[in-house]
Amino acid sequence: MSIEYIVSGLLVGLLVGVTGVGGGSLMTPLLVFLFGFKPSVAVGTDLLFAAITKTSGVWVHHTKHSSVDWKVVTWLGTGSIPFAIATLMVIKHYMAIGKETTGAITFTLGIALLLTACALLIRSVILSRKSKNPPAVEEDSDIVIPDESEGRFKRMQIPATIFVGAVLGVLVTLSSVGAGALGTVALLFLYPKMRTVKIVGTDLAHAIPLTAVAGLGHLSLGNVDLTLLGSLLIGSLPGIWVGSLLSAKIPEYFLRPVLASVLMLIGLKFVLV
């Protein structure tokens, strides 16, 4: 195992812990630009990395906070898992006939990073408005119980959620980016009455099966470096823990715009390659 990979995992883990931004938007560009990995290998390795590191977070949200809406997770997965598998089959087909997929993966990665950068900025605005407009309290009641499952699209809520899941399935499988920041913003838009902690828990719970299926698919295609994966995990797991402790002491209003700007520059570089 390489000390450089372990240190990289530690640094990315710190940033993930402090900012809450998914590791894919940080780790994949790092592996491509700093260490020279093929985009397909960087994406495949990062997908399994994400599936493993997110598992403990879901356990906390489910057991301690009860902040996972499993119905919404199911609807998202109904769209994302089949489309992730379909995307993997398309990649496998192109590999079988000898066509290069690096260009498509690189371009998709750039688009995903640009969308993530925008999502970071939009998320702050949405959360700010949400805090200023809390759910209405029923009269003659001391308990506030908002109907969190009520969506923006009423009768079309389930199809809309499945559609969002399908888009995330394709995007995450091709780029390893989007399950975190984009998924959170999508849920904030789809379910405006849902508490923020439940948005985060639900998005996290959906990301695990999606990244696991996509990561195992890339593993079967030979797009995962297991030695690299082990090194990144050794560094990132303590990094996420330390970053989570530091998050309360570092102002989010400063970090998020800086991080969004960096992701936007990296995304433009990928798109314009």
C-alpha cells in the first residue's frame, strides 16, 4: 500500500467530514489528475469506496435518529438500480467491441462535477429559505408533526422520484459523482416539508445500494484497483471522523463556496479535455 494514497484518503476524509460533500466529487478528480489513473478505474474504485464509507453513516441515521424514509429510498432505488445496471451493460458492450469509453466517462464526470458545484450553492439557499419558513403548526396542538412524505408533485410524486433515481443511477455509474450533493438537492426539491436530517439520512441510505451495485459492476469489468481501495479506506475512515468533529468549528459559509469553485474549475477541465 502506498503512503501517498493513504494520505490522500485522509485529506479527502477530512473534507468529507467537514463539508458533508460526497467523496466522489473529491476523490475521483484527485485519482485522475494527481495519480494519473484512468477515469474508468478512478470511478470504479471510488464507487466501492463510497459504498463502504457511507454504511456507518446510514446505521447512525437509522438507529439513533430514525431519519431514513425507506419508502422514498425504495422509489429512488426503483429508478436508480435498473438504470445503473443498464449503464454497466452499455459500458460492457462498448468494451467488448473494442470501443473506448474513457471519453464518455471523462465528459460525464465533468458535467457531474459542474452540477455538484451548483448543487452546493443551491443547497445553502434552499436550506436558508427552509429555516425561515418552518412547517405550519396545527392549532390547539403542542406537537408539530409535518407530513414529510407529502411531495411537491402530489399524484405524480412517485413517478417523479423514480425518474430522479434513474438520472442519478446513470450519472453515478458513469462518474461516481452525484449520489451525495445532487441527491440531497433533488430530495430537497421533491420533498420540501421533509426535515433536513431526514433528507440527509434518506439520501445516504439510497446511495449505498446504488454505489455498491455500480461499484461491483465496475469490479466485474476490471475497473477497480483493490490495493488503491484498501489504502484509501485506511486513510479516509479516521479522516471522516476527525473532520466530523471539526465541522462545528469551521464556518460552512466559507468552505462551501470555495469548494464549489474548485469543483467547477475541475469540472470545466474534464469537459474541455
